[in-house]
Amino acid sequence: MRSFTFSAAVLFSLFPTSVFAQMAGLNSPAAAAQDAQNITVLNGRLQADGSALPEPANVLLACDNHVRAQTYSDKKGNFALTVYVANQSSANTPISSQGTVLSSAQWISCELYAEIPGYLSDHLRLAEKPERGRVDVGTIALHSMPSDPRSSGDPRFTVSITSLAAPEKAQKAFNKGEQEERKGKFQAACDHFKQAIATYPRYALAWLELGRLQARQNSFVDAQESFRQAVAQDSKLTDGYVELARVAAQQQNWQAVADASNNLVQLSPDSSPEYWFLNAAAYYNLKDMKQAENSITHALRLDTRHQLVQTEYLYGLILGSKKDYKSAAEHISAYLRLAPNAKDSLPARQVLAAYQQRAEMADEEQH
């Protein structure tokens, strides 16, 4: 089961103040290839528990939860992945041998990770702003998986038990669906996932992948039902709750976001700051500032590497709603320092200026 990480693209509708902007699509390879200045080569290395890799690994670039490009490392773990970064956006473009084309806006939702049997990869987010030429992205750590992932208690190794029990016919249909999805043949993939479900209705992972494709095609009602079926068949399938929350956020159904994210933080309280962040965003929009603050502080404690910088912005908004303008300004200042070129930097600066002014007025009144 592939992992999922919330990106800015997923969270574009979380705040009425437009904290996040929806990411644009990909550009055409022909247009980008004409401009060599748009080429970016991502150089990095993989490290497996501090030692050499047992074999070359598949390195993937995922944007908005979809793989956009991939390459292989060498036996030492070194890799180079080429993409074209264009300024304007257009429809999604399939992966090509010449490289993948991303819009500048799409870039912020991208992350790198690796796949190799027996290992779990960290996910490395790209910089806030695209760079041209060769870019050293650093090291991606790989961690050995236990011989029985289910026995570790680590939610990152969660396996859908009901899906493991799927009969061979259903598994073959599911595998064909994944193959068609990687080729960009989404309708064929949907048909195979439906075949898997028809053979084995408790196939939680098939429901999950079907829902993802339906959401990608803007069939949100169908997607929501598929995700509900996924978690109904496997109540511990965290990705199902993630996707339920995502669809609900796009529809601005904050109670549904709260319900789904409540399940996430209960199932995996210490695994992901993004679960707590999403929970905080839901309660912020529901005007429950006490719960929102509790969740955002959990997110900040888990995000020790400041990978989810939007937590600072949201914490500032929560504190501002409580009229703690001085602390609110400090957190929004931290957000702008960490992400000075973010899509929402202008409204963030406007909110910051307002909070700073109100904090100054409060100080004057006290004196």
C-alpha cells in the first residue's frame, strides 16, 4: 500500500483566508523542452540504515499524490532525475522519456521518495521555489522493515488485513488496475478495480484506489462513497480516512473533515503532523478554537524538521481569533520566514500587519 502525505494542493480549501492555493497542472513537454533554462536536475542519494543499498532503488517524484517522474539510483544510492519547470500551467502530461513537465505552482506539492523491497523510505519535500540547473536535494533515508510489518505496531507499516484475504482472481484484477493507472489509462484502471470489488466486496484497497481515480476525475460523490466503503471494510485503513478528509475539504464540509481526521489521530497519534494539522484546520473552520489549538500544538511538536510550515500560519490564525495578537504575529512571522515565496505570502503579510498593529494598540492601552 503506497503512503500518502498531505500537500499544499490537498489543503487549498481549508481556510476562508485562502491560506493555501490549489496547485496548477502540468505543462506540455514540447513547450518546456524549447527553453533549456527551465530544466532542473534533482541530484540526491539514498542511504539504507546508514549502509549501502542491497540493489538499485526506484526513485519517484510524486506531486498531489500522483507519481510524475521516476528514475533508478545506482548501487551506491546516487540518483539524478530531470524535470522541466514552466511558468504557466496546463493539463496533466504523462511521464515521458525526456522528463516530466511541472508548472511552478505544481512544484510546491512535490516530494521525492524511493521504493525498494524490504525498506520504507522517508519522503523529501522539494524547496518552496523551483531552482534551475542541478539541485542537490540531499539524502533520503531508507529504513529496514520488520519481517512481519503487522507486528511492529508502527502505523507506517499498516497492512489491510481484509485485503490480504482477497482471492487470486480479485488480486489479479487489482494489479491490472494499478498497471493501467501507471500508464495513465484511468477508465481502464477503474474497470479493473470494480472487477476486483465485484469478486471480493471486502477489498478495502480496491475501494481506496477506485475512489482516488474517481476524485481525480472530479466525481466526488462517487469517490466519497468508495472511501467510505474502504474504511467500512477495514476500519484501520488510515489512507481511507485521509482521502475522506480530502474530499470533504474540497467540499468545505468541515464536520466531515473533523470526523475523518479524528479517526486518523486516534489510529496514529504520533505518526504524522499532517493528521493533526488537518484536524486543527477542521476545528478552526468549525469555530472550536480550543480543539483547534490542541491539535495544532500536537502538529508542531511532531514537525521537528519544519516540513509542514503551514502549521505556523494556522497557529497564528487560531491565536489571532483568541485576540492573542502578539503570539499570533510571531507564528505568522515564522511562517513567512520559512516560506517567503509561498502562494499565500501576500495575504499572510496582510494578516501579520493587522495583528502587529493590534498588538501595539493593546500594549499602549496597558501603559
